[in-house]
Amino acid sequence: MKKKSAFTMIELVFVIVILGILASLAMGRMDRDLKQEAATTILSHIRLAQQLALRDNKHRSDNDARWQTAYWQFAMKKCGDDIAYIVASDNSLGGGVNGIGKKESAINPIDGKYIFSKDCSTLDIDETPSVLLTKKFGITNSNVVTSGGCDRKQILFDYLGRPHSKNTNYASSTNSNLTYFDDIMQEDCNLTFTMSTDEDNDGINDSFIITVEKETGHAFIVGQEAL
């Protein structure tokens, strides 16, 4: 009987050791996934902006010369060195990211909350937390770099899904349609995000790049084009 109890204790110790190993592996995997979570979340919301644009032609019946400022957009806003983003349509035609209101923002299909932030650090109960890039993922404004076809941290999509780099021309345009499409991207847009983590311990903080292709607006994580 004592021999059987001894074997039971040994088996129990083995089970505890195995569970500890599995738990440590799971914790490490959770840490490594933070970069992937940030990349896939941002990518999904860029794609959402394009999908909304394809379904929602923003041409106005009153022929307001600024109508293209209402294009659905993925736009980042800074508060000091903190940064957040929104997915929205500037229906009021104000032309500036900071002037867009919550009710003009898209709803996150995952949690049913607005993809919106007012101050980059705090949220109302009806705003999705993934937009707080600094607070949630450790990505600061200075660690977001744009290159190629986007000269600012804003991507707008027209009703054909084509990406535009900004809307300042549209906001001030009072001339013919010839000026309306000046900001269509002529090169692929690259958004580089650098985090505050170094999971592979190579002395370089983790980073990822999201590319938005000119003309088609197709967006993908560099190195994960199949996703």
C-alpha cells in the first residue's frame, strides 16, 4: 500500500512539473503575440475603412466642393507623444482628424464599440481599447514612421477602394473635379510601427510594417502577405 502511495506521489509531481512547463510556454507565447496582436488589429481596421468606403459612396447631392473629405479613413492622432487611431468618415466636412466626432466613427465588429479616441489615453465605455496604441501596445507617435505614398498618418479610401494620402486639398477645393483626385496614392504606403518590447533579445525593439498598395488599396503585414 505504501509502495502504491509513493508511485502516486511521484506521478503527481510529474504532472505538476509538466503543467508548470506548459504554463511557462503559454506565458512566453502570450508575450510574443503582443506584436502580432497589434499588427493584425491595425491591419483589420485599415481594411475595415476600405470596406466601408466601397459600400458608401460619399458624393453629396448638394455638390459641396469638399465632399471628398468625408471619405472613410484610417487616421492616427497624437497627444504629445501618445498616439491613437480612429476609423471614421468626416461627414461634417471639417477636414481635420481632431474635428471628427465619435458618432462619425465606425463600429468595431469585434466588440460593438466605436473605433475612436478623443485624447489617446482614456476611453469612454463605448470606445474600443485597441485604438490606444501607446497605452495598449507601447507604440508612441515618434515610433510610427510613414514612407512611400503616404506623407502623413492618414489613409482615406474612395468608393472604388483606392487609397488617398490626405484630404487637405479636398477640404479647400472650390474648383472643378480636376483637383479632386490629386491625393490618390502614386506609390505603395508603408507604415512602420516600433514597440517598446524586445522579445527576441536582439537589442532592437520589436517592429512590424503594414503596406497599403497604390490603386487597389490592398493592405497586408509585410512578411505575412497571405493573411
